[in-house]
Amino acid sequence: MAGSALNALDNLVQAEPAWSGAWRHRLALKAASACMTLIGRSEDEAALRDVWLLRQPGDEPGPAGNVLAAWRRLASRLTPPGVEDLQAVAALLGVGWSDGFAELIDMARDEVRAGAPAPVVAARIAVTVMREDPKAEVLGWWLADCALSWRMGWRHAVPIMTTQIRAPLLRSGPEGRRARPDSDAFEQSVFIATALGAAEACRLAADIAAQAERLRAVVPKLRSRAAGEVIDRLVGDDAVSGMLTSKSLSRWASRRLFDRLVELGAVRELSGRPTFRIYGL
């Protein structure tokens, strides 16, 4: 099941559609939301969007925003990471750095070259992280998704397994506990998470592709000179603040443009608020 789902996902990733940035960052948001329980927080996707998009220039995103930043970093970077990248991610995730973590990149490289199935490579990396530091599970999942994308040969990483941390199928045993990277059931849970995550990512891609097509279709109806810039942002990221401004776009013009895009069915207002709105595919 995991192999079939990864094959379908691979076809999509290799095609690199124009809206893939929005798709990967939407998956990064889902992964960050799933990780909130691992760090003892309760923010959902909507709250994480607010933390990220409603910051004032120079504001720190806070612990929850840092977790989202780590996953956005994964979704926007080329694989594989370097040691400095990994140090930065560990700091964002609130994980203390261990010298043993620096060896993980070489280990992942060896696993990728050995040709083991992608979920096996991912599981081994996560288990190694937990052996180094039992409190670093959130980093283990980040590296697992990174290693899976690396093994698949994807140019950009696509977070899929971590989005399924809370899935009931990942729970096992009489008490229904979630399989952790230090448990015997973890490798099987990684295969399940891969199958579920890849299938969900494909469904999300179909939804975003249809929305992106509607967005492109309404371009001739837009009079704003900044419409092209706004459209590029919408297809390149999970969401855009309704207060977006630029050299060619005032706050008032931005509001009118987004209202027009919603009226035409080209974008969605994601916050559900009358003010401080957020828009995306």
C-alpha cells in the first residue's frame, strides 16, 4: 500500500506543477499542527496560520511559529540538508543539539545509497534520533520526512508522514498507544503513515490544482497591476495575508483584489473572520 501510494505521489512530485509551492507549504502546515502535541501545545492549523501571517515586522513567531518555520524550511528547501541546516531546525523545534545529530546526514546518505525502501530509510533515521536523545521525537519525524523525500529522489522535500501522527491506525497494543520511534511497532507505523500521508497529499493536490486552474482562468478579469504578483504568491505558498502590500499594491487595493478573487471563486478566505483575513487556494 505504501509503495502504491508513493508511486502515485512520485508522478505528481516529478511533474513539478506551478502550484506545488502552495501544496508543499499546506502539507508543512499540517505537519506542524500534528507536531503540536509532541511539544505540549494545542495550536491547530488556523492558529498556526495566524501566528505566522499576522506577525508585525521584526516579531518573533514564538514556540508554535518556530515549529511551523521548521516545517516550512523543509518544504521549501532542496534535499539533502547540511549540518548547519539541521542545527537551525533543531533550535526551531526546541531540541537541544547533540554532536551525534551531525552524523545523521551521513547515515541518511548511506541508507539512501544502499537502496532500502523509502519508509525503511525514514524509520531508521527517526529511531537513530531517539536513541541519541529520547526527547527529540519531533526532530525524528522531521528527519524521517526529509529522508523519505531524499530516498525518493525528489528535488524538494514533501512532508507526508508527520501529517499522520494522530491517525488512529498508528496506534497499537491493548492500550492503543501511538507508536514512537523507540518502539517495536514503529517501522510498521511508518509504512502506514506513508500510505495514509501520500494518499492524503494526492487528494490535497487534486483540490489545489482545481483551485489554481480557476485562479489562472480569472486573470483576464482582473484590473489590478499587482494581480500577477498576488497570484504568484497564492500558488507559491499556503496562504497570504489580506493586508498584503507592495510597491504597486496598497492595503486598500489589496482588499479590493482579494474580495474580487473570492467573488470569482478563485481563492478562499481561510480565517472565517471579518477582519485580518487570510486567503489561499
